[in-house]
Amino acid sequence: MIGAKTTATEMQNNFGRYLNMVMAGREVIVTKNGKEVGRFIPKDAVISYLTDSLAGILKQDVSLEDAKDTMLREKYEIID
């Protein structure tokens, strides 16, 4: 749950306020020059992000060997 979107300067000047938001379970998005540069998220949310990320990877029906072979071919520009 997003709690706030703030600039890096605002975050620096009012860190305690944003820390309290995170401690209350809310996410704070930090921007610099109009671009998102980071997020402060509650500790419990980290596990959720990692799990969601891994679930996306694991849903694919690809073997480890095939994935490794593909990555090496792309890295070294091997064409069949």
C-alpha cells in the first residue's frame, strides 16, 4: 500500500515522518528530478516482493540447462 510519494529533499528534511509511515505498514516512493529513485517499504513487504518475483520466474516451463545455454549464447553472441 503506497503511503506517500515524495522528493529526496522532502524525505531528507522530514525523515521521521516517512519512517513512521513505513513502520505503520505503508510504502514511500522517493523521487529525484521527477524520476522514481527508490522505495522505502515495510520489512514484511520485502518477502512479498521477492516471492512475487520468484513466482514469475518459476511459472515458466524452462529447464535450468536451457536457461543457462540461452544466457551464454546471448552473452557471447553465438548464432546457430
